[in-house]
Amino acid sequence: MTSYKVTFFKHVLSSDGNRFKAPQATISVRAETVKEAERRA
């Protein structure tokens, strides 16, 4: 089984109104495939 690092992002607005992705959390998931890791996360 492979270990994947999954990061969750949130879209937020900066003080000048520009939208950007801010990381919220990162977890490690053990799975056979990337799709399985996404599902488990």
C-alpha cells in the first residue's frame, strides 16, 4: 500500500479582493490508488 499526502484547500478573498486557495489541512492516507486515497480522505 502506498502513502499519499492529501491537502484540503479553501477559496478565500484577499484584502484587495483577489481570490486564492488557502491550505486548511494536510493528512496522510494509505491506499492502493490515487482515487482510493481521495475517497478515504
